[in-house]
Amino acid sequence: KDPWKTTRSVVDLSWETEQEEIIAAAYANHRALPWEQYNDRFGYVWNIRNTLMPMFILDGGSPLTALEFNNMEPNEIAACTISGQVGLWDLRADSEPVWLTDKRTFFDVPTCIQWSSPITGHELTAAGLDGQILWYDMRNRSAPFDRVTLDMSRSINPKWENAVGVTAYHFEPNIPTKFLAGTTEGTVIIGNKKGKNTDEKIGKSIFQCHNGPILSVFRNPKFIKYFLTVGDWLMKIWFDEYSNEPVYWTDYDSAMITSAVWSKIKNSVVLIGRDDGQVDLWDYLEKGTGPRFSIKVTNSPIRKVIINDFGEHSAAGADDGSITVMRWTRHFGVFNEDDISQMSSWLEREIRRERSLEVKLRETLIKKRTEERPVEAGVDMSDVERFDIKKAIDHYNKVLTDVVQKRGEKLGLWEALEEKD
């Protein structure tokens, strides 16, 4: 539970990659006035074995909006602040950041941060509501080494005033050139990290996923061409090469889905947080029509759910500042070769089903238009004779033969007159 004197919502969580009992949390008081939020600025690092007092305090000068442990250096935490800054904390130092960018690095609230170099641990990505995505190299922190502004006009000189805000971001190391950016307009952009300009970085793959902002976007760690999104009360699964329809989606329910994440160990498992304080665990190999387990963990809306790298522990952060840690059975932390083949078959079957439905729908629409076109032209279908290509060819040959014969008769008459003369 957040020990601060006022109630703050959990806005982000991150597991330590080596010790499964260490978790970091960022909080924000959405009910406070803008100038009051700076008093509620502390984030915490918790040891789940001691829930009374945090083991470390993160003080960035303003409330944190996103944070993540460095997967290669577990003592380092990167975070964004509501004032538009990006910072780095070292758990071996004090509570203040060892590195912090200038204010207004972002022109609006930064929403996402992720370490995007799993081998070296030097590359850091941050994104915000101003449409900017910045890439930093921790060996040279003076300025981002690359950036893109999601100005959909694809101008040579993009402007953040014309850009779409980034509400969710995910980078999968197994696809080093691509990133996923969920926007405030409900779209997901599959961007090209190695693009030379704005147009190349935005790319051509833009999915219209939801009718509202994207709350979560996450690639499947094993089947990397598939990713999930959360928005407008639904969770959907998409395929990179098929943007028309999702492969799978949940039904509308009485509670809105607010967060979702794939398990990194058993890739058929998805953890979902809901607005009514319930956490659902789905396993598509065991039950594809509903959650395998559902647990009511709090009476407040869930804002963030995560699963640690070991696959057995998960955590849910709520609107009342509480963090609930859950431990699942070992069954959900083991993924064997049979599960891989079954999951692959399930995903391929869903793709085939969607494509066959699309073809059938297209054929139905074409047939309907064909039937309606003569009626719209005022032609009665009963008076229209069926076109016979054989009759047409025979008629053409007959006309051609008659013309040749007539021309031959005229030519013979002229030759007879010339001989007479």
C-alpha cells in the first residue's frame, strides 16, 4: 500500500529481473491540482517480503509516470516524470537520480519508457503524449541519439503540435528494427527503428485497433508476429501481416479492461486487469473462450498488471495505491515443446478463420452489388437474355463472309467491264 498521506494511483510497475521479490512502483495523484502534484512526487522500490516500508525511494522532483528496471544492470531504474524529464536512478546511491534530462524534454506528459538493448543494457527509449519517441545511449547521455515525432502528415520538418500522442510502447528485442507505438487515436504504428526520416520511421503498417486510446500494447515473446492491444473495454490479438481484423478479441463485459500482458515463460498465458478490481488469467491452450482463473484483488480499478521474468509471480497496481502480488501454480510457469506446437496451431487456425470469413464477406458483397445494379438502371432481369459467346462468334463470322462475298462480286463486275472496253 502506498504510504503517502494522500491517495495516489499506481501508474506503472516493474519487476527486478534477477530477484523476483523486488518490484518498483510509480504513483500519481490525479485528483490533485497541477501545482499540488509536485508534493506527491515519490516512487518506491518494494521488497514483497516487507510490505510495511519501501526499501528505496525514487525522488525525481515531480511525480513519476513510467519506470523500468535495467534488464542487464538490476541496480538501475529508468523513469519519466510528469514535468517531461527522463532520469536514471542507482539503488546503490541516494534517492535522487544520477542523471536527469532538462525540463521540457517532452512538451507533454511522457507515458512510456523501456530498455531496448537486452544484450548491453545501454539503450533506453522514452515516448510521450506529444508524439515524440526518443532513443538514448547511456554511454553518452547528453542528448538522444535518435528521435521521431509521429506527425502523420509525414512532413520533412515534423511538428509535435500535429503529432498523435503515444500512450503505449513496446519493443521486442527479437525484432531489432521494429517497434510498436499505441496512440491516443486508437491506432498502433509498427514503426521502423532504422528509418532515415519521419516517413520511413512511421512506416506503412498502421492498425486501427480501438475507438479510444491504446492502454496496453505487447508482443508475444515467442510468436513475435502477434501482439495484443487493450482499449475501449476490449483486449485484441493482432497479426503483423493482417491489419483488417484482429485474430482474437474478448467480449464486451460489465467492467472495462485496463491492462494486459503476455507471460514471458508460458506464451499462451495472458494476464488482464479490469476496472472492477478483478484480475483474469487466460490460457488459450486450456480455455479459449474465457479466463482460466479470475480473482477479485481490490475494490478499486486495476491500472497496471505485470508478470515477472520467472513466470510464477504477477502484480496488479490499483487506483487506491495498493499493489497485490499473486503467485500462480508452477503449471503456468512452464512451457514445453508440445505447448509451442499447439499454440502455433491455434494462432494459425484463427488467422485462417478470419481470412476465410473475409473472403466470404467479399463474395457476398460482390453478389449483392451485381444483383442490385440492373435494378438501379431500371432494367427488368426477366427481359435480359443470357449472353452466349458462341452465338456472337457465329454471327460475326456470317457478317464477315457476306461482306467478303459482296466485295468479291463488285470486284468481278469491274474486271468484266474493263475487258469489254
